[in-house]
Amino acid sequence: MEIFDYVWMGFVITGLGTLFLLGEILVNMRGIFGLLGLGFMIVYFSAFVETSSFIIMLIIYFVGLLLIIIDGKILNDGTLATLGAASMLTSVALAAPDLTSGLYAVVGVLIGGGASFLFLKVFKKRKMWTKITLKYQLTKEGGYNSMNEGYEKLVNEEAITLTDLRPVGTIKIHDNNYSAVSNGQWIAKDSPVRVIEVDGTKILVEKIEQA
């Protein structure tokens, strides 16, 4: 098709494809965004690569997308998300017929991915991301007091990190292990920390600076 002869078409298609696919992950659109994004990416890869390479490039792209989902749902430290983004960018760049088209396609993925966060201002956010980032407020008003009263006594207690806090990890207080989160700070393993706040089962700690 002549329309695909324009180098900027890769930018448009990959941008829209990534926009809707990441949008489906971020907001609850009942699969509508997912189908739109999938359609755009199928059009892109089918237009520029042979049938034998089409499936491979599509798999590489969606493996990258899967890594981003896994990072957000389980690790939440950005490692797999970075690898996933690199995988997505590599797939669209390799599928392009020339360097200029490849650059347009890469920019399209980057801009589409960034623009997908605008959906959060319009549509309902998926609940799983709220759970992942520990933003559920497990307070007395929410009915969690009977289960977690012991946690309130941990405020101002000193602890040792058993794992890196990135920002979530495990700490040890009086021979007991607890899941804890730092206030956006990366704290290394075996570092002394202090509990500064408890919200239900969420334990917020800060690093104790050595004199």
C-alpha cells in the first residue's frame, strides 16, 4: 500500500498501538483498548516484515509488554520494565524498512507509552495497580484494627533490612520478619532502619544515618 511508503506512518501506527495497549493495562476499558492496540501493531508488523518474521517481531514486542506488566505487578523496581521497553523498541526498529522509518517507529512507541498515562485522568484506574503500590489504606475506619493492632506498637522501633528495599522489602524486628516499604528511598540489605509510620499492615521505614 502506498500509504506505508511515508516514513512517518511507522510513528503514527506504533504510537497508537502502544498508546492503547499500555492504556488497557493502566485503565479498565474491558479489552477495547487492548484490541485497538493489537490491531495497530499487527498492521505495522504485517506491512513491513515477511510472514516468517512477522510472528517473531510480534512476539518480541508483546514479551516486552509482558515484562512491563510483571515488573509493575510483582517486582516494582523498574528492572524488567526497562528490559521490556527495550524489547518493544527493538522489535519496531528491526521491523522498519530503513533507519529513518525505524527511528520514527521508536519515537512513536516512546510517545505513545508516555501519552497512555493521560488515560488515568479520564478513565477508571485498574485496581491491581493500587494494590501493587500499597496505596490501600488499611485503617481502623476500614475495619482492619482487630487484625493489625500489634503493628501499631512497631512505630519508632529499630530494625535491620533483610533484603534491599526497592522500595518494598523485608525487615527484622525482635526476631520477627515484616514486609516494609521505604519512603521512595532505595535502602540496601543489612541497613539499620526505624519504623516511622504504620497504616494497617503497611510499615513505613526510614534509614538510620550512622554518625
